[in-house]
Amino acid sequence: MSSSNLESLELWSKMQGLQKHNKIMTKFAIKSFFMALGAFVLFLQVPLALAIEAFSDVNSAHPNYTAIMDLKGRGMISGYPDGSFKPDQPVNRVEALKIILNAANIDAASATRKAPFSDIAQDQWYAPFLNKAYDLGIVEGYADGTFKPTQTVNLVENLKMLLATYKIDLSAVTVSSNIYADAFADQWYAKYVQYAKDKKLIVADAENMVYPGQGMTRGKLAELAYRLIYITENDLEYFGQVVSDEDLPTPPSGRDDTLQVNISATSFSVPDLLVPLGTTVRWTNLDTKQHNVTSASFKSPNLNNGDSYEYTFNSEGTFNYYCSLHPVMTGKITVKPAYMVPTIYEDVEHPEWYALE
């Protein structure tokens, strides 16, 4: 491997501080993204979840990790002063409004009316968000004139707020039968749940239940917002849609199709990676001493200076690895379906398709 290639690989490893991901991929980039995962990984890629600092209590094993990190990267959500996000903490009605309005980039300070609910106070932190939501017709309150700001928001209330915020037209949504085992066609929320099901914003459990009245957590709320934003921005029929490749370009040849992890200074240059299913990772030893890559699923031979080892991840899961010669050296690869790993790509033949605003 030439020194110029090694310098390029080192540069990739240092790009974890990249800040330009306030927008996710353009529609064309998404198409090429899914095609690339079926055949090869394009030359330059920076996983968004790795390019920003994680919350102290949200790692790549958390089911809402991608959603939380994406929204954080956009500046739509924030954590607590101690660096945590508390993804499993229940969310009350006004907290949900704040997250949803921020995710939609709605200026809460621009409300022209004050919410008239009898159980709120205009000097509370939530007042601007509640006023704006009322102003836009996102919330109506209860029949008794209250809003119950500190009451935990449930799934269907959250869906109504979220879809109303994004002005989703439900007039064409048809509910012909019970949507889930516990979500019935004759309930007020039926169209919201039917839309969420059709767009794969929510997924039922093994008993075909979604628990409409169950309280939402911060992580689950972030997941719903992320999925709706993703399909809306990228003109997808549903979350997780794989776009047909019939009108996609042939990618340039002569590319290195792997993700690179360098071994130097007795450490792995990228110790924690989130990658799409089917990705090949290459470890290259730049140290003068021998190293190896050892896992329950794969093991390299001892690598001398300049030697490389590759492994293709064809199954989902978390793969912890280490160097058996120097056990202090550890790393982790988390493998998820392609649609759960937003990635920035650059194509040298069609750079305009991948430009970030």
C-alpha cells in the first residue's frame, strides 16, 4: 500500500469531528446509498452517528441510537448538563411538544396567541412551545379546558402531535379494519395509527400490539420524529424502503470498497464503528510491532507492519474484538440494516448529487 493511500486512510480516521451533517442525504444520494450497499462501499464515507459526540448513556447498542444521534447532529435535541440523554425516561406532554417543534425547526417564540388552558402558567419554560403549538392548531387540550402539561404523553397523542406539526394530510387514509390487535378502527386515533403503520413509523410486537395508551420515552419519541423526517425529506413511501436501481448510475471503478481501521500507537484508529449490513472492514497494521484482530466471529493472523486483514459483516449484531497480543487494545463493530445507518457519500463523477447544503 502506497504512502499516499495510507495518508488518505489516516485522514478518514480523523474525520470524526466532522460537523457538516445538519442535513441528511439528498434523494439521489439515498438511491446510490442502497445500491452501493448491495455491491460495494463507496470511497469516502463518514457515518453520522460517529461524527458527533455521543451522549454518555446512549451507545450504538441502544435501539434508538441512530435516531437520537441524527437529531442531535441536526441540533434538534439536546441532553442534560451531565452529558446524558436519558432515552428511557418518560416524556410528558409539554416535553414532547418541545422535542417535536424543535425537530420541525419551528420558532416557538413566534406565537401570536397564548394557550388558554386553565392548568398552565405563562411564566413556565414550556409556555412558548405550548403557545406556538396551540397557535398552529397542533394541540387542543381536554374538554374540561385543561392541557395536563405534566402528564406522560402516550403513543397516539404523540402521533397526533407529530403528524399535525408536519401537516400530514390524512384525508386519503382508509381504516377498513382493526389496525393492530390493540388499535381499533373505531377509535379517534385510528387514522394516525394506520398512517404510522403504512409508513413503518411504528412496528408491532410479536403479539401484533403497539400499546396506544402506553407512555412514550425520550428515545421512542426521537425514533418517531426521525423516521418521519427521513421519509419526508427523501420522498420515500415508507421507512426502510429500498429504492429501485433501474435508473441509478454505474459507480466509478477503481475504488477501495472497504472501511478502514488503522492499527497504530497500540490502538485501533476507529474503535467503535456503526456499519450497514454487508460492509467489509479492513484493519491495517501501521505499528512496528505485531498485532492481530481477534473476535468470537473472526480472527486474523498476526499482522506485521503494512499487513492487512479484512472481514465482511453479513449478519446483524455487535462484534467486540481485541488484539490477543496486546489485550488492552479493543474495538467494536455494530452492524445494522442499511436504512438504519445514515451515511454521507461523495461520488467523484456526480458530486452534485451528494452536496450538503
